[in-house]
Amino acid sequence: MARSAERRADVRAVVPGARSVIVTGTVYNSVPPYSSGETPPESAAISRYAWGDDYHDVLKARLDGLLAWMRAEAGEPFEARAYVDTGPVQERVYAQHAGVGWIGKNTCVINPELGSWLFLAEIICTLPLAPDAPALDQCGTCTRCLDACPTGALVRPWVLDATRCISYLTIELRSAIPEPLRGGVGAQVYGCDICQDVCPYNQAAPVSSDPAWQPRAGLDAPRLPDLWRRPDEDWRALTRATLTGLRRNIAVAIGNSGDAGALAALTEHAPDRPSADDPIVREHVAWAVQKP
């Protein structure tokens, strides 16, 4: 982000002559593969945005279709670029100014009717389109998201310490998870939805029936020991996450679970799981096994 700060400051650095930013919000909330409060202690938690297909690919294809329609209907040539969480675009800022939703205290964009289970995507173009009214903050005095964060990543309203965020720790971080934060990771093995789960605007959020966002086989109420025993080859076909990162996360979650059966799985050796022999993974396994 630091490398692209100058481009992020003005979309005209991305599309010269840009006059409009079209922001789309796609609901990805699907039926949970498990019931909250009914999961056994050896169950894993996976952020719901990762349950289904890769949203980058799905939404990019849909944006390309929208852009093709725009070119056919515009009656004049124009320049444009489409982005799905990949380009140097301050998408949450544009989403708020486009009326999609406001930036909540948990730093997610929240729509009063749809909640925050939204994939954002943008088309930057040179067409002079009429702007929508911006969204207004409706968080009020609520601090549920700040109070619920187990690692204290939400240091104050609208300020996220990414280095403490469970999503960062379990997805972006390539090194060891800092030991003081491992307990707070809980059962999270990929991403985290805690600050969104507790948001009042998500309590009655609509559920999408889009097949792209439904839980894939193997990600519906997965058990930690089953995830640990899954061969590396199966993981490569199932997720875009790094294998060593996943093994590291699963080891931490098993340690936090305290489940004897899951802990026993960590000490097994299998030739189809070479990623388990990575030094970082082994260090987290040792921590899990020795955790009181």
C-alpha cells in the first residue's frame, strides 16, 4: 500500500481523465455451514468470504460484462478500468461517497439494509455520470465490534491495527504468529468475521442464494483434526492460501481448543503432509502441544 500511495490518492493516476467511479456491492452472506453456539470444540472457523468461489474471479467476470454493456449503451467512446480488491483504489471511501454504505467503526462498509457482508468492486471511467448521495454514518454509540475483537486490533473507532487483526495474522502474515496473540486467534484458521458477526446491522442481513458464495465441500463445519490430516495435494485444489500458513493456523486453533483428539493428530507423521515439517509449522505445533 505504501508503494501505491500516490496512485491511491487520485484515481486519475490510474485512468487519466477519470470523471466517475462506479462502485458495486455484492452480498455474499450465505447460510452458515454450522449453527452458532452448537459447534463442538474441535471445529474450525473460516471467514465466510472464503467459503465459496474466489470472489476476484467471479466479480471480475461480472464487471467485465457490465463494462461491455456500458460501452454498447454509452453512445460514445470512453476509457475505463475495472478492479476487484486488487488495484490502487480506496474502494471503501468511494463506496461511502457512492451511497453503498458508510465506513463503520470496524472499518468495514455497512449498508443499513444489507449489512456488511459485501464484496466491493469498482469501474473507473471517463464518463461524466451523475453522482449518488453519499451514505451517512449510522453506527451511533455502538461499540460491539471494538468490544468483541479478541486481539484488540480495533484500537479505537475507525482505527484498525492490522498487525493484531486475526485476518492479517492468519492470511497475510508469512512468519510466526506472535505468541501473545495466539490465544486470541481462537478457532480461526483462515480470516475472521467476529467484528461483523456482532454488528447489529448483520443480525437480519439478507442471505444470498448465489451458487458462487455457497460453502464448498470440505469447508462446511470442518473439524480441526480433519483439516490437519488433509493431504497437501487436497489443500492445493481447495484454497489459494499458503500450505504452511494453513498448517500454522490449524496448529494454533488446535492448541486453543484443548481437544485431546485434535492434539493427538498434531503428533502424527504422514508423507502426504510435507508442509507439516516446515520449521514455522513445527514451532506452532510445539506451542499447541505444550499449551496449558
